[in-house]
Amino acid sequence: MPLDPAQTLTLRVSRREPLCDDIVAFELRAADDRPLPAFEAGAHIDLHLPPARPGQAPRRRSYSLCNPPGERDRYLIAVQHEHAGRGGSAWLHAQLQPGDRIDASAPRQLFALQPAPHHLLLAGGIGLTPLLAMAETLWAQDRSFALQVRVRSRTRLPFARRLQDAPWAQAVQVLADDEAQANTETLDQLIAVQPAGTWIWTCGPAGFMAAVRAAATRAGWSADRVVSEHFAAPGAEPPAAPVAAGGFEIDWAPTGQRLAVAPHESVAQVLQAAGIAVALSCEQGICGQCCVQHLDGPADHRDLVYGAHEHQVERRFTPCCSRAPAASRLVLAPLGWTPAA
């Protein structure tokens, strides 16, 4: 039976371990010690954090599961303190301690492995976390892979001991910006020597992943052979609510409500203010959890999780970030909603 991403798990922090500069690992177990929902490599959970300020909605932050898939007694995540972020990582670093309890979603999968003759896992810093679970899976299944991790310095390499001691350690290469070797191999050179049919899975800063995609494009690779994981939107940290040139309206089809969306508001904020439940998580268009159905009107899709088929055929719309042109009107509904006969 597929997991319900809306399922809430109550987890207990069984261990907290500083890994390197600004990165802490948290081992999480079920508060009642029952087996946890299973997950596959590339999956993540959403932690439910307290509101940033009184009166605001609780926050949700996504973190990749990086322990070996198949383990049902624990989840392992790593959290980098983002000093210029939205406050979630700062709260976790300052507040979450062994013995504490925290609610989380069931594992969600947006970054799944696909069959390929060879897998190249490319990590930028904290982006290593989902790729660790992938390496564990590929090794256990005796599939061909290599893992390269690029960091600013060895002091910022998470899970250094695990990489060194893993049974698949011979497949690992670490390149640090402050070491000479990092400047001798470019991404173009790395991609040029990959076996035929290789697929790339990459996670890390947006600029790093963009560089990987650009190098693959220069090598003539098709876009579908480079799969990336986004937990932050590319570029600067987005404002709490997207800003558009002007306001627009939305019609919520199940109730017939007509709602005005001001330039400084997101569609999700307006829906919530009208008493319509929206499952917010990333609030940046990178997870798809808040997705609703787009029935009519000129949508300005700004998410990073869906492509043309999902937008145009499946009619998916992410209200946390997507909008409409000024003075236009969108008709929206929950996914799967159909008018009564």
C-alpha cells in the first residue's frame, strides 16, 4: 500500500551528532518504538516545526533520509545551519536534543533511482545526504556506480568517517575546493569519461546542480539523464510571499468562493485565510505537497517539481509559488475534484 504523505509520525530523537562545521545529524525513532514506514533511496521526510512567530502557521522543512533503506528502526537526517535561511535549521540546531519528540510526515519520494548501466552520484556539500542512501542501495544490489562529493574544505564534509569505512568506499571521491586536486578535474572531464548510458543523480547548491546540467548538455546528454533534488529554490532565498506585477483573482470551484490575491500574497496564503486547507511544506515550489487542480485561467507556473505534462495535461498547480497574470482569474480545486452531476 502506498504511503500517505499526510500521515503524521511522532518521532523521538535517539541521537544527535555534530558532523562538521554547521552540520548536525539527528537519529529519529518512533516514539512508541514500533517499526517506521519503509522508504527507498532518495526519499525525504518533512519535520513539523513550531511557528516562527505566535499566530503564524507551523513550519515544515524537508530533509533527506540518509541511512540505508530497509532499516525500519530509525531515520537518519543531517541538517545544515543555514544562517541566511528562514529559521528552520537554526531552530533544529538550537532546540532539538536527544529525548525530544517531533512530528514528521511519512517518507515522500521525489528523487527515485531509475535503471541505468552506470550511476554517477554528484554531491555538493550537504547534498550528499540523499546520495548516501542511493550508494547503499546500489552497492547492495551490485549495480555500477560512483559517488563524487565536492566541498569547500574537508572541515565541511559531512559523514566523512562513513564514507571512509563504507564497504563501497572504493567508489567514493572527495574533492575539496582548497585542495589542488579539485582544480585538476572539471565536470566536463568527469562526464566525458563516463560509460555509455550513464545517468547522473545530483544534489547540492543550485549553482552546483546547474553546472552539472550545463556540463551534461555540452557533452550531448539528453536532459532526462540528469536528475536533481531541490530543497531550496535556485538563486536568492525567496520572499515569504511572491511578488507579482499586480493582483488577480481565484475561484475555488468546490464552494464557488471568489478570492482576491494581492501582489504581496501567495495563492496558498489566500486559500488558508479563507478556511481552505492547504498542505504547505517547502513553500518554494520544490516538493509539490500543496498541489491543487487547475481548472481554468492563465496560470503562471513557477514550481520546480512539475513539467509540461503535469502542468498542461494533469492540470497541476502549486499555490505556494505559482500565480496568474495581473487582473486575470484562475479556477482551482483539490486534486481529483469533479463537479457534482
